[in-house]
Amino acid sequence: MAILIITHNLNLVRHMTDRMAIMYLGRFVEVSSTERIFDLPHHPYTEAPSPFF
């Protein structure tokens, strides 16, 4: 089964997914396991503080 969630609320996605993709300016900048993206983000956009955390 697959589900597509488009949101700025990464905390919500963190608890619902095993894998996720981060988009910036309409392009995928990170695609990996949810755990890895939160533990070791590679793109500055992913590292930026979010008002949803």
C-alpha cells in the first residue's frame, strides 16, 4: 500500500511513514528513510528550523 502526504508539518509525517522525500523549489533534495532524514539531514532546507516541531 502507498499513501502520498503533501505537508509542511514534518512532525506529522515522522510518525506516519517509513520513507519520505523532501522537496525544495519543486525538486526532490532528499529521499530516504524517515529515521535517517531526521537523524542526519543532508540538505540545508531539511535542517532549517520548522515552526511545526
